[in-house]
Amino acid sequence: MEIKILGTGCVNCNTLEKSTINALAELDIAANVEKVEDITKIMSYGIMRTPGLIINGKVAVSGRVPSVKELKEIILENNV
């Protein structure tokens, strides 16, 4: 599973990264988690508001930080 956290380093972006890592650990799912801070790369995903969560190349969340519970649901839905 490939996961990208899109954001320029704001508090919400950092929170999403930590929450995503915690959700993966709780689910015992291995994933490659990458933080993308380059604004050009962020815009290439069509994200207008950060933070953004990309799972396997698809936008899963943008503009908010979901709870760990919701993140776990999103990860499970996209774990192909």
C-alpha cells in the first residue's frame, strides 16, 4: 500500500501523518508512507486544501484531519 500525506508542514498536516501511522499500526497493515511538501506535486493531485491523504494514487481525504477511527475505515476500504 502506498500512502502520501500532502501538506506544507502545517500542524494539521503533521497531525494527519501521525494519525495515519497510528491507524496503520493499530490495523497491523504495512504501508509505504511518504510526506509530500512540494506545492507543485500537491497541486498535481487536484488538492486545493491541505492536508491531503492519497492512498494508492487516489485522493481519500482533503482539507481535514479525520479521526483515527475514520482513518482506519478509509485505509481498510482502500487496502487492495
